[in-house]
Amino acid sequence: MGIVVTGATGNVGRPLVRVLAAAGERVTATSRGISGDDTPDGVRHRRADLAEPDSLRPVFDGATALFLQDGGAGAHLVDPRQVVDVARSAGIERVVLLSSQGVATRPRSVSHGGTGRSFEEAVRQSGADWTILRPGGFGSNAYAWADSVRTRRTVAAPFADVGLPVIDPADIAEVAAAALRDGGHAGRVHELTGPALSTPRQRAEAIADALGEPVRFVEQTRDEAREQMLRFMPGPVVETTLAILGAPTPAEQRISPDVARILGREPRAFADWARRHVAAFR
Ligand SMILES: NC(=O)c1ccc[n+]([C@@H]2O[C@H](COP(=O)([O-])OP(=O)(O)OC[C@H]3O[C@@H](n4cnc5c(N)ncnc54)[C@H](OP(=O)(O)O)[C@@H]3O)[C@@H](O)[C@H]2O)c1
């Protein structure tokens, strides 16, 4: 069975490619940019753009399973039905979609209720065996703090003491690998969270612990945070993100049992992510 991983250079795609390759799967990794130096031996990387579905045709050659993600900030440029049609006509029989918890918890938002739901619907209607992964916020969003920690040993973030059960992208990757390799996940929606609530202040402390040096925490106002986020996210996505970070619903603070049920172990804590990625903050 050949498996195509989209977003293969991203926070989830990179560990997913490693897990699948280590399990002996034939993997095609794809993204718009070039692959990194750490692509495992035997994995082929092909450049393709989800916004241009025809560029995907050669990527699917000989594959039967697809890990699909929406292209992040450019998701609104992608027509998920076209992507799924190209995949199906090339022989893809199983699709695992990286969606978002926000599709359920923020149905009226443009990004989750609009774009996110359109990906889910395209996959459900594809005729393939489908599995949908709905993670909450990623621990790797802390990369946004890397520059200020490296240069000033400072984290600036809003809503310092509001907890969310952020998930380690490596756990999402392991769940995705299970769903791609094992037909028992067909027709299932998995909700993926970390093992406990953590606040931005606690996550900054975990980075300080990993560094072995103090890190100052500066609480931003909502407006300061909005201004900063608008530099790299579209406006509607910023508003939904601020709403989740500042006033999460009970569903967004719930610890899901799904990672432990599927992997047979507890999800990784944020401190674990911080230790494994401390080089980005040195
Ligand atoms: N971050 C969160 O808190 C969060 C929460 C829930 C769900 N999600 C979802 O998780 C996914 C990954 O998020 P992330 O922050 O981890 O992203 P990321 O690390 O930036 O990874 C995105 C990957 O997609 C590729 N990509 C982007 N646009 C593409 C396009 N048009 N065609 C083909 N490949 C494209 C990127 O490589 P190139 O740029 O080289 O193409 C990269 O490999 C997103 O789809 C997001 O909606 C994220």
C-alpha cells in the first residue's frame, strides 16, 4: 500500500512521514516547498500545490491511502472536492483528514465552519473510507514565541491564565498513522487533545525549564495580540483564534480520551514538546 502525506514538511506531516517509514510503508511526501534534510531514507518527496489539484496527479501514482491537510493559511484557495476527485481517480481508497476541533465548536466561523467543514464534507462524500481528526490547538503554536525567547528570553501572549489542552503534533501523527494503516478507523471522527489543561504562562515556564534559564512572561492585551497575529493570519482566523484562546467553550477545554484509546498510552504533555524542540528557543 502506498501512502501520500500532504503537508509533509509541517508539524504533523514531518513526524507522520517518519512513523510511516519506520513501519515499512511506501510513503510519498508532498508539499509546495522542497523537503528538509531529515526526510527518511526511501521516502520520495514530490512538490505539489493543493490549490492546483492537477499538480497532485503524479504524486498519487500507485498510492491507495492519503493523509490530507488543508494547507493552513492558504486553505481558502483550495477546492477540497477537486483534490479528493483527483485522489479518487488515481486509486486512493482511504483518506485521513486533518481537520480541527473548531469545525464542531465554532460552526459559525469562516475558517472552521466554512473552509474546515467543506474539507470534511468533501472527504465524507468522496466514496473512500474516511477518518476525520479534529485536534484542538497545537503545542507547536509556541514556535510563535521562538524569536522573542531566543533574543530576549521573553514570551508575550494574551490570556496568560486561560487553560487549553494543547496537543503535541507528534501524537496527531501517531493517530494518523494508525488510521492510515488500519481500516478499523473508517467512518470515525477522532477528537484529539493533550492530557491536561495548560495556560500560556505555564507553557512559557515549561520552555524556561527546558532551557534551564528564566523566561519573562508579558501578558498582551487582546488588541496587542490581534495586531501581532494579523501579520501572519487572515483577519477572520485571528478573531476565531482570539475567541478560543480568551474564552474557550467547555468542549474546547474538555480532555478527550481518544489519543489514549487509540495509542494505548497517555498523550504527551506540553513540557515534553518543549524539551524535544528546545533548540528552536536557544
Ligand atoms: N496550529 C493549530 O493549532 C491547529 C489546530 C487545529 C488544526 N490545525 C490544522 O493543522 C494543519 C497543520 O497546521 P500547522 O500549523 O502544523 O501547519 P504547518 O506546520 O505550517 O504545516 C503546513 C504544511 O502544509 C504545506 N502546505 C501549505 N500550503 C500548501 C498548499 N497550498 N499545497 C500543498 N502543501 C501546502 C506546508 O508546506 P509548504 O508551505 O512548503 O507547501 C507544510 O508542509 C493545518 O491544516 C491547520 O488547519 C492546526
